Amino acid sequence: MLREEVLVRRNWLSEQEFLDLLGITNLIPGPNSTEMVILCSYRRAGWLGLLVGGILFIFPAAAIVLALA
């Protein structure tokens, strides 16, 4: 889904850039989907994109967890 959105629909990254980021996320431990969104956001908009992309990706799940706790 992320590949379709970032490469095909919005054309923010090239195929090679996306594959490079995917390789990086496979090297570091943690949730790959979160890491990919944060890295794609950083590539698109720098540090501000990193913060906004990370927060907007994590916030809905965190809100659901907190609401159910």
C-alpha cells in the first residue's frame, strides 16, 4: 500500500530510492511499516516531514490503545 501511494500515485520517490529505504528498514529492529513511513516522510519533507509523518502514522493506533485501556 505504501509503495502504491508513494511511487505510483504521488511520485515522491523513485523505485530505487524506495528499495533502498526498504533495505534500511530491514536492517534495523522494530516495526518496518512505521520505519518506512518515517523514512519516506523524511525524504519528502526533511525533519518536519519526519516529525509530522511519524506522529500522524503512530497517533491513530496509540489513541485506540489508550481508549481501550
